[in-house]
Amino acid sequence: MDNKKCVFLVEGECEEKLLGALREKPALILPGKVIKYNVIQKELKTSQLMTFSPGSRVVLVFDTDVEETAQLKKNIELLKKQCARVEVLTVAQVLNFEDEIERSTDVVCAQEITKSKSLSDFKRAVSKMKAVEFRRTLTRHKLDLSKLWMKQPPSAFHFVTQDAERIKAAQKF
């Protein structure tokens, strides 16, 4: 693991919980601060940009199920222009959080993780879980870290790279 500070900007509460679970010991991703901020829909503010330390790594985690990329492009350009010595990484969830859970665990439908009847119940259950509890649940469902965030995003996202391997820790699940 390297010593660069990481700041993860994640789309929603479920992603926030997932990163929290992956940071539980033994850590499966690089350590860092997780901030819920939808870079697909909201423009980064200058005041936020000033909080990123030179030499740090800003990791954007977002869904690719909606092919609206203009704001994401603007945010990446803004980060690269305003934060010259900050490394910008992108982690695309193809197509969304639920798809990533289904691809990287032994469940057919993400709702099986929480035994939820609906998608909204699933998301609510995940967002209520503590990180350690979610980590245990993922372990029980045989999370394969090598399958998480590995699919290439749809063509509308051609301007981003799938940088997931760069944030994963050397340890295996």
C-alpha cells in the first residue's frame, strides 16, 4: 500500500457503506476519507477543491446506468485543472451498485444480501448496516474482490478509465 492520502467521492449511501466495509481490517482498499457526493449530477465547488491536499488521490465512484456524462467530464476537468498535484482516479460501477454486488458475490439478485423484498428495502437495509456488519455479510456471500469494479463502463463513459485495481489493497479476501 502506498502512503498517498485518498478521498473517495461516492454517489450514495450504499457506496459509502461498501467502501466502509472494504476498509474494515484487513483493509481491502486503500485507506481514506469517504464523502457522499454525486459527481455525475453535482458540480464540485471551489471550496471543496481546496480541501484536497497536494499529492493526494481523489477517487470518483459512480454508476453508469444513466448515460449523462457532461457533469462528470466537467468535474474531472475541474479537478485536473484546479488541483494540479492531485491524482484523479475513476471507479465506474457498471451499471450500478446492485450489479456490482451481483457480479462479485454468490447472489443472483442483490436483494438476497439483506433478504429484502424490494430494491428500495435492500438499499435501506444496506444504508442502516454498520461497516463491520456489512463486511461480514459480504464475506458470508463470498465477495470476490477481483470481480468488483472490473467491467468496462458503457461507451458513453469512454473518457474514464476503470481504476479499481489502483485502489484495491494487496491483500485478498
